[in-house]
Amino acid sequence: MIAEKSAKIEDELRKKGKLIGGADILIAGTMLANKIDSIVSRNIDHFKQISEINVIEY
């Protein structure tokens, strides 16, 4: 499930020309596979590219 979600995220970002780092894609895939929709991060530029994730900056 995580791999599938991560692959979908990577594919969507690649199509938009906004690919982010592999670790961030795996984090996002893990979040979505576990029905988590928010992340607290300083790395808002990468995670805000993923529409399903709400980024809370600290």
C-alpha cells in the first residue's frame, strides 16, 4: 500500500514537472496509506506540492 501510494505521488509530481526527493515521497506515501493528512515540517516547499497533504510550518 505504501509503495503504491508513493508511486502514485511520484507519477503525479513527475507529470507536473515538480518532482521532490525520494525520502519525501516515501514519507507522503506512508502518511496517505495510513490516512494521515497533515504534517508539521520546515520543508514546506516539497510537501505543499502534494495536494492531499496539509503542511503545518514550524
